[in-house]
Amino acid sequence: MMKMPGMYSCHDVQELVTCGTVEELGAWDRLRFRMHLMMCHHCARFVRQVRSLGDAVRRLLGAPPDPERVQRLEEAVMAHCDGPDR
Amino acid sequence: MAYSPPPEFATPEFLARLQRQDRDAIQQVVHEFLPQILRAARGAGLDETEADDVTQQTFLTFIETLPRFEGRSQVRTWLFGILYHKLREARRGFQKQDRHDDIDDVLESRFDDRGMWQAPPRTADDDVWDQQIRRHLEECLETVPERHRLAFVLKEVEGLATQEICNALEVTGTNLGVILYRARNRLRECLEDRGFAER
């Protein structure tokens, strides 16, 4: 893809996406970002892959912990709260 | 949908109860946030025993320091800040070491002088990416420095706002951007290196 004056480069897009700063862009910069993705299939793919990564990490690590384990830890913490030194 | 703590936790009355270490108020906080702290500790790379221990230590410190808690940050941010300090005590990998990272060189080599891809992301069928990413993700997470991994987990899994993570990890917004940049890129590069991204 040719870089046009005033447009984001692929490197800019990669930084914006992986630093997580896309959501902080103003209206004009967001438009520039979207236009780049419409014209650059490499960056469009990169963005999809990074978003898939977030989804996959949430699926992998986002499940609630075992309730019995949680309860055991809660009880241990509260036992300290009720301990003789308090 | 983003997680919201119970609104009661932000009231002056609840804060006062916490400051005088009111048992019921503490129990409410423990019940609400212990699963999140435990999950974040595991997500940051600790095994089950270590995660249990660090979680318990986090809440014990929370209880001990409550008289000093002034409510300037949310209870949850305060807790994640304590967790971060406990992780730093437990593992060297959570120390601040952000000056240079090999992943930066890998990324620079992917672009030409004009900032255009010279080594674009390898093509993959998006469905295949979605189905297979999980299998390798756990191993690739091991390649991410622990501190970066914690920031990434707080952002992507626990859904903390940028400012909350900055407060908990004691970094600026710019630093957090660099940390997340490196974590995401390292994970993506690792997965691509494993070849399953190719069609």
C-alpha cells in the first residue's frame, strides 16, 4: 500500500492497536484509522488477530475460579480477621 | 459488559466502616473481590499454590492497612495495587525492566523506512485462528514477562480502566501503553511463529 500524506502508516496502526490507544482517538484520527484499515488488508488482518487474541485470553483465563477454593480462601482471610491478635 | 463494583463500596459510610476495620464491611469486600484477585494472580503466571498464598497475603495486608485507606482510589484498585506489590516481592519477573525489550527489534524489522509492512502478518483463515489460538496461547503467555502479563490480564480479562491499571501498577499512561504494546505483540508473534497462523 502507498502511504498518502496525512494518512497513518502501517507502523502507526500497529502501535495504536497494540498500545490500546485507538479508543482514545478523536473523530478525525479515528476516521484516518478506519480509512487505513479499509485500504490495507495486512493491517486489517493484524487488527483482527490482536482482537482475537484478547477474546481468546478472556476465554482462557476469564472463567470464575473454583467456588470451593474461593470459599476456603475467604474463610482463611476472615479467620485472620477474627484472630486473637485483633 | 464492563464490571462495576457494588455502588455501596464508594459511599463515605462504607469507607468509614472499612477504616475502622468493620468485620462485615471487610467480609463484603473479600467476598466481592477475592475471586478477581485470585484469577489475576493465576493469570499473571503463578501456579495454584502460589496464587492462593499471594491472594491471602493481599487481603491480609488490605485489612492491616485499612486505617490508612483514604478512599482516593477505588477499593478494587487499592487491592490490585497490593497484589502487584506482593507479586513483586514474590517474583523477580515483576520488577520494572522496561528500558529495552527484544520484541521491539522484532517489530521494527517488520516495517520499512516509510512505516509500511515489509513482513506483513501471515495470512490465516480467521476461523482457524479462532479455533487454534487457544491451544498455543497458554504456552505463549509464558514468554511474556510477568509484569507485562499482569497488565495485559488486568486490561483484557479483568477489564480494568487504563487509569486503574496505572494506579495499581504505579506507571504512567505512556508506560502502560508500552507494556501492553509489548505484551500483545509478543503474544501475536509467538503464535505466528508456531505456524498455525498460516493458511
